[in-house]
Amino acid sequence: MINTYWEAGSPLYKRVVITSMALSGLGIVLALIGANIGNRGLMYTAVGIIFAGLLTHMVGVVVRTRDMKAYRKQNPPQGRQPGPK
């Protein structure tokens, strides 16, 4: 049985998740650097990079949902199916 999303995830899902984390992490580091040196331009750029990381995360959620729907279609759940009421 598959235990985690990572084990069950497609290569596209894994790339999207890693990209999302990298963008978000880079944005946070740049925001901290910009705040410490007083560079507003760098801070605003960092906010844009963090936003791109969040958008990429949302793409990952969509990819994961698509993958799960395809998996469920190929492997329907076993056991009692709900009947008409």
C-alpha cells in the first residue's frame, strides 16, 4: 500500500513541489536580506518570488488532484458500495 503523497506522486508532481519550496525559500531569504540592508526593491522582488512559489504550490495541488482522480478511476475502492436510499 502506498503511504504518502510523495511515494505515490508522479514525477511532474515531485518537480512542482520541489520548485515551489525552492521559490518560497529563496523569496524568504531575499526578504530577510532586503530587510536587514534596508533595500526596498529587494524586499518587493522577494515578495513576488514568494507569490510565485505560492502559485506553484497551487499548481501542485491541481496536479495531485488530477493524479488521484486517474488513480481512483484505474483502481476503484473495494468493499461495500453505497446503494440508493
